[in-house]
Amino acid sequence: DKIIREVDMADRIFADRGRAHEAAYTAEQHAHFNTLARRNRMLANWAAGLLDREGDQAYISEVMASHFIEAGDADLTGKLMADFNAAGVEMDEQTIHAKLNEFMIAAAAQEKGSA
């Protein structure tokens, strides 16, 4: 009887640990998603300003949605390069990548500040 109680207690401890790890992982993933969304909004606003579309929420939403086409940032970078080329705005991928990094740092700081 005592052994059964000890086993039950050990099972509960491990289950509690598992739930705590799951909750931490979920919170981490949620924060990362929010940070990416902030970064992408900043990037979209920056691009909209260069394309004389500042404040154009439809365009900003379109840019943000392009990030979900495939994994990574290639889809987002490709969309912006195509938009800049179509508008005759001189741009290169290194500048876009530098802005992605700059905005990721700013978005992470904002996310950390809002947590």
C-alpha cells in the first residue's frame, strides 16, 4: 500500500513536470510568434513608406500574410523585392535582410517589455 502511494506520488510529480514543460514551451512559441508578427508589421510599414503606400493597411496585411507562404523569410523577401522592382524603387536583398534583423531586435524588445 505504501509502495503504491509512492508510485502514485512519483507519477503525479512527473506529470506535473511534463505539464510545466508543455506550458513553458507553449508560452515560448507564442512569444516567438508575436515577435515575428511585430517584426513583419515593422517591415511592412517600412516598405509601405518607401513605396508611397504609408498607412495602406491592405498592403501591410498583404506583406504580413506573405510570410506564411513557406517556412523562413524567403517568401517575405521575395514579395518585397518584387514590389520594389515593380514600383521602380532601388532595393537589394541585403538591405531587406538588415531591416529584418533590425526589426527583429526591436520586436523582441517590445515583446519582452509587454510580457
